[in-house]
Amino acid sequence: MTNVINMEDYLSIGELADLTGLGVHTLRVWEKRYGAPQSQRLPSGHRRYPKKEVPRLRAIAKALDSGYRASKVVTATMEELQSLMGFTPFIESKQNPNKIERDPLTSNEMLIENWIQWIHSGNDDALLNGFHEQWGRHGALNFMLNFAVPLMERVGKGWETKELTITHEHFVSECMVSFLSEKWRQLNTRKTGPVVLITTLPGEPYTLGILMCAVVTSVTSSKVIYLGADNPIEEIIDAADKYKPEAITLSISHTFDYTTAGNQLKILRSGINNKISIFTGGKGSPENIPGVSYIPSFESYYDFLIDLEQTGKGQVKEI
């Protein structure tokens, strides 16, 4: 019986080359010489390649850039590639303190490609274990800046290029939401620094952005008051009156247009004490609302919070 393939899960060799940075000729030579990447032949005679091969091939490209020969890496599994590139699990690295590590950025990129492979296969146990391991190894702030943010950016690019589907995006977002929800609350206990109210504008369906903000905030001495998503403006104003925060942090996703977000922010700004800073970020956040600070990255947000601790008023630094 002829196997019927789901074309949504496969790519042409040109698409595969675009997604991995490897040339079409190179991929054809490898398939003929090494039997990888493996393809499916259509009745028309054209070959198609599984999307789940993309992260492994991207990792192979990193290995080639580091000087490895194709014969050494083309048929390697993701785990073998990580071993070659010097990435070791936390436990192993503790047992081998003299092991030489390669460039951290390359190791991080290899690890994220491994996570993308788990996302392709829906392996939530492995993905969450990976999150826990890197959190324990690098700490909360470094996990956010060097792993969580790059992973979500990689997923976004994968969705834009149709390597990943909306299902994949929802899968990894829910895994990250589950993981961060637990972690920030653990960090937030017994904090006595500036109070930071974290929420979203009404109509905002996504919580991942504010959870990431909650983690970064909890790394500092600031105390998080977390209201969750989709709060009416009047409720945010009421919460500001009750909890007297030094700052309000809002994440605004791509679901908002700048005009709608801007109008709501103006209402919020006019309804609360002028001494309360308002900070926004995200793809839907306008950058020029009077009395509202737009901060483009979590590094900048962290700097903002440290300044808030020291001076009582967060200052946005020029990037």
C-alpha cells in the first residue's frame, strides 16, 4: 500500500534550504551520499522533506560553521550534535568540571533547536524538563534572556516561514506559561521593594508576555501584584488606587493596533496618580504615548526595575 503523506508536514528542497541555510545542491549531495535528510517521493516524482528535520539540519549547519566535516555530522542525531558541540546536561557538567565548553551562544542555539525538535513531536515532558534544567543551571534572569526569549522568537520565525503551525505555537506557549506561572510566584515571596502591578489591556487574550514580565520583575527586590489578562481599564485604575504601585507593567501583543492600544493607555494614564510609572512592551505597543514608557526588551526592562529600586522612579535609558 502506498503511504499517504500530509503535505502540510513536508517541504520542497528549496523551502528546506531556505529554512536551514544549507544549499539545495548540498542537501541533494548529502541525501545521495549519506541517506540524509530522508525524503518522500510524490507520485509526480518530486521529493518532499519532513519539517521536523529543520531543527536538526540547522544544528548541523552550526556544527559545520564550527569546523566539523559533513561526514561526521550529517547523519548525527540532535543529542550527538550537542555532544560534539560541547553542550552537556547540568549533572554531567558538574561531574566533569574540567570539560572544555564551546561558545555559549552556539551551545544555546543548539539547545533551542533541540527544543524545536521536541515541539515538532509534541514532547511536553522533555520540553519542560529542558526548561527546568536550564533554569537551574543559569538562574532566572539568564534563563529568560538567553533561552525563553530566543525560543519564542525562534517559534515566531518558524510560524512565519510555515515550518511550524499555529498548533505548535500554542503547544510551546502553554508549556512556557505553565512553567513560568510556578516560577515567578516562588521568586515573589517576601519581597519588600517597589510594588509593580502587572496586567494587560482589556481584550488581550495572551498571558505569556506578562508572565515573562513577572519573572523578570521577581528577580529584583520589587513585589509583583499580578492581575492577569483582559482587565477593564477601570479595574486597573481601581487596583492602582488600592495597591499604590510605583509602576504598572503591561504587555501588548500583536492582536492590538496602535490606535486602539494608544487610546486605552491615554485613559489609563489620565485615571491614575502621575507619580505611578506606566511601562509597556510587545508588538502591539505604541511608542509615543505621553506619560507612558515603551521599553523594547527584557534587558531594558530589568534596567528600568533596578533604577526604580535605587531612585524610586524608573528611567528609560536610550538604546
